[in-house]
Amino acid sequence: MIPYGRSAGVDPGEQVRRAVVKKDVAVDAESGDNRERILDAARRRFTAQGYTGTTIRQIAADVGVDLALVHYFFGTKDALFVAAMELPLNPATTASEMIAEARTGDFGVRLVRRLLDIWQDAASQNPMLAMVRSAATHDEAARMLREFFADVVVGPVVASLEMDEPELRVSLASSQITGLAFVRHVIQLEPLASADPDTVAAWVGPTIQRYLTAPVPNP
Amino acid sequence: MIPYGRSAGVDPGEQVRRAVVKKDVAVDAESGDNRERILDAARRRFTAQGYTGTTIRQIAADVGVDLALVHYFFGTKDALFVAAMELPLNPATTASEMIAEARTGDFGVRLVRRLLDIWQDAASQNPMLAMVRSAATHDEAARMLREFFADVVVGPVVASLEMDEPELRVSLASSQITGLAFVRHVIQLEPLASADPDTVAAWVGPTIQRYLTAPVPNP
């Protein structure tokens, strides 16, 4: 299952939970407030300092809460980023699912099919499009997206691919996925903009599969 | 040879040339002024009304010059659009070159190689990036780009491909080309952002070739 929006990655782990309970934080009454204040602080920090340059410790200090409370609400830094930016999925989770499927022949098709579903569901709220638009016009947003992507998606996928030139493969796959989102949802060029998901996946899936697993071509 | 920027498509044809000469327009003295005024009017019209809704007649009327003078300076409507938007190439010209090459096995590689060169040269002035950025954030700009692309690129390529589902093929190829431009030049994700053009063409070229000429896959 793909975690969605604000509930993404809320899996604190028993150790963190116990630490929070011991401190007797009034989770019921104040949790909503603290949660929103943490998200606000996270948005400010990520935008100002990028993904890599921001720590959960800084965000906790901004809000004046314990570090453990941030972990309690959001788990890891990438899950906090996903929640703060209201992304429709956690690319880290998707990346590990991709890795698990990467050895089978049609995982490219399944990946594209799943992305199309996610984009469709998210279309009404448009956080992903807002982020792509923002990255297209603001250098800070582009840097934030690039750093997050490199840390959270490229790192794990590359580590597991065991292929030549894994980083280049992942950025090539990203170029097709980004372009598909851009042409289908931003520019809305027909007939791709309204082509049915199975057809699009049958065309684009093998491209992703080839970028990630085919032998390196001779230039 | 690919026509560049403001010189793109300046091929008035003998008939138009004679018409202008007969009217004895003071081309030498006033041509610079008139040329700039035509470009300004074109930018305003295209932005306000889109590509399809704008006519060369309207632009000539805005400036108060003869229709033939606009044709004399810029040739066709698509060439005027290219000049007004300062695009680094005329997609109509590139499209006909693509068509001529489309039957050979590696035209995808050659197309991508050429696009990479063009984007590289244009990087200092950035008109293409400005247009992509504009399309990402303004619905009018997205509509203008979509209409221009559909009329000028999709139309001629589709007419010549003689394949099943030609429009879908062209929009799929566009998604990979747009995504490559976006990831390499806007988001600048490494290592694709600085990979050498031959390597990128060897990877991405076969994708374009497949979208345009491979059999339709079963969903």
C-alpha cells in the first residue's frame, strides 16, 4: 500500500513512542496544534535551506518541542518532507517497492501504471503539480526537490540495482517520468493527456524498464 | 542546417518580395523599427489569444503595416511565432527533417543528439527554459505552447508517419524530450545534467525511435 499525504510514514517505532509517553506530552489536546506547527516550521526550513541542509533537530527547536515528538508524529526526515510538502506519495516507499519488483520482466509497466493512478487521485489537490511548477520557476525549490530525490530515491535504488552506471539509469528513468507528468498534467498535450492508463503504461513501462536494467549502450 | 532565433524561416518567396518592392517600402531606413514593432505585436497577440486564434493579418493591423511586409520579414506564421518567442529553433523545420530521417534505424539517436546541441547553445540566453517555465505556471502560456506544437509539429509528423496512432506516438516522444530538457536543464539532476551528449543520445534515442515507429503494444 502506498502511504498518502499527511498520513505518510507515521510509524514512530516503539522506542520513540515510549520516550514520548515517558515525557507525558499531552498528545490528545495539543497534538493537532503541535503537528501543524511542526509542518509549518518544516516547510520554512526545507524551503530556506534545502533538504540536505535541514535537520529534524532544527525544526523541533523552531517549534520548541522535543526532538522525539517530531519523530513520534512523522517518523523519518523523508516522511516529514512528504507531509510538509503534501506530496501524494513517499518516493522512499515507492523506491523500495520498485527494488523488490525490479527483477521481474514487467515491473516498468506496473510502476508507470501505479504512478498514473497516484497522479490521477492527486489531481484535485494538485500538490505534485504545485511542486513541479515551483521547481520550474524557483531555484530553491528545484534544489530542494533535487536533493530530496537524490537522497531518498536515487540512493536506495542505486544501492540495490547492482548494475553499471546506476545513477545515470535512475536519472534517465526520472526524465521520462517527469516528462510524462509534465505533458499529461501540466501542458496537457493530447492525446497523451487523456489516454487510458493501461495504454500509457504499455508504451512507457518498457522505457523505464530498459533505462534501469538494459545493458549500457555504446555511444 | 537548423535556423536559429530571429533569422529562422526568413524566406519570403519571390511573389511577396515583388509585392513589397512595388509598394516601395523604405526597407533600409525603417525596417529595424517595423521589425521590432511586429515582434512586439506578435508577442502580445499570441499571449492573449493563443497560437491558433492569432492571425498575421491582426498583427499587421496592430502595427499599421501591410500584411505583405510581415510575410516579407518573417515568412510564415510559425516562423513569426519562433522569432517572437525567441525560440532556439523552428520546430516545423526540425519536424520535416525528422520525417526525412524517420525511416532509418538510428534517427532517434540523431534527433536527440541534435536537440542536446541546440539546448546547449541556447543555455546562455535561455529562451526555451523561459518558455517551459512560463508554460509550467501560466495556463495561457501552456495553451499557446500546446496549440503551436499541435499545429506545427504534430500535424506534419503525423501526416508523414503512416503508422497506427500517430498523434499518440508524437505526444509520447514529446514527453521524453520535454522530460529530458526538464531534468537536464531545469532541475539539473545529476549525473544526467552533465552527462556527455553522445551517451545521452545512445540511451534516449532508441526511446524516441520506438515511440514513433515500433508496433503498438498490447495493454
